[in-house]
Amino acid sequence: MQPSKNPFDLSGRVAVVTGGNRGIGFGLARSLSEAGAKIALWARDEEAGQESADRLASEGAEICAFRCNVDHEDEVIQATAKTLEHFGRIDIGFANAGFGRVGDALKMELQEFREILATNLEGAFLCFREWGSHMSEREGGGKLVAISSISALSSTPAQPHYAASKGGVEALVRAYSGRMARYGVQVNAVQPGWIETDATLAASENKDFSGLIVKRIPARRWGTPADLGGIAVYLASPASDYHTGDTLRVDGGYSIF
């Protein structure tokens, strides 16, 4: 990508955000749109995805929404094709879709373990493969970003599947950064800490648990999806053209201890 007068300007660029209908994904889509990007919002729930797209459109976003369950190869291929048909190109891809559960590491069924990896890790792989293939076939470079988690760094015994999936995502980023560099594509990950979303609502509203978490965070609060916006825009913009193969942690200082 060629630098502009404002290295964070995303005007004219097309960004895909998976899992963009809520939480971190919705926040990413909003931040990228505010920086000038056109947005393709992918969501497993087609109705929820369209509602979120309509909400951002009412705020001025140029946006479309497509159904995509990222652990289904055919759906990733189809959503990529639909995005290209609609916008003509993909410049930025955020592999954000994912989820976590808790379970006993000694009693966990293999299928339960695989379900998490299918969405969190295999989904990121499928997206990177399809978006990266498109970017490699045209000039102009591009940006691939995966959303990881501090669980890749400091796991809990109750989430071996989630920790493994996010550790794998960061390794995937390093592998793709080497493969895509020749095409002028940068590949990085974002490692959020404790972010307040609908998925973490029960934990953040549990006063005892939340109190313990906040005491360990030097910033003394939970993060919000908006706290990831600046990093997302940086990684999507020409400002990061010499930054690749990295994981950027956004956790309010939680992991320094």
C-alpha cells in the first residue's frame, strides 16, 4: 500500500470483519469504518449481521453483510466471492470470529475440544487462505489481522481448548506473515485482555470475580471494544507497512504480572 498524507486513512479500502455483528467484531467494524474503510460484515447469524450492518450504515458506514460460519470451508469461499462481487476487492481482513467455553481438562470430550479449534483456529486459517490468495493475485498489498486472546499467554485450567486455539492463531499469523511478505501484505494479531462484551457480561457483572480481575489490571478497569479500535486502524493502515508477524497486546497491563 502507498502511504497517504494521513497514514491512518483507510478511505477507498475494503475491510472484512468476521463475527462482526456484536462485541469486539462490531467495535472493529465501527472503528475501521470511521477511518474511512468500506466494510463487509460477516456473521454466522444472518439476521443479526444485517441488523448490525444497518446500525453502522445509519452512522454513515458503507457496508454490506453476508452470512458466514467460518468453520465451514464452503461458506468462507462463498462469502469471499460475494464480498469481491460487491466491492471488487478485499484490502483488509480481520479474522475475529470465535468463542470459548469452560470445561474439565481431564474429562473433556474430543469433540468439545475440536469445536473450539474449528471456529477459532481453522476459521482463521480458511479466511487467511482465501483473503491471502486474492491479495497475492493483484497489486496493492493488504493487511491480514487475527484476534487472539491473553489466554494464549496465560491460560486457565478450565479452557485448554480455547488457549490452544489462540496460541495456534498466533503461530498461524507468524507463518502467514512470511508467506505474504513478498506480496506486500502484512499479517499480525491482536491479543485483547478482559474486554467487556455481551459474551463476558456474566463475568463482568459478578462483583467478586470482576473485583479480582480489576485489582490485577493496572488500568483499573475492564477494556471495551473501542479500546481495540486504534490498534485495529493502525494494523489496517499504511502506518503498519513495515510491521508484520507480530502480536500486539491490549490488556490494560494485566499481563505484566
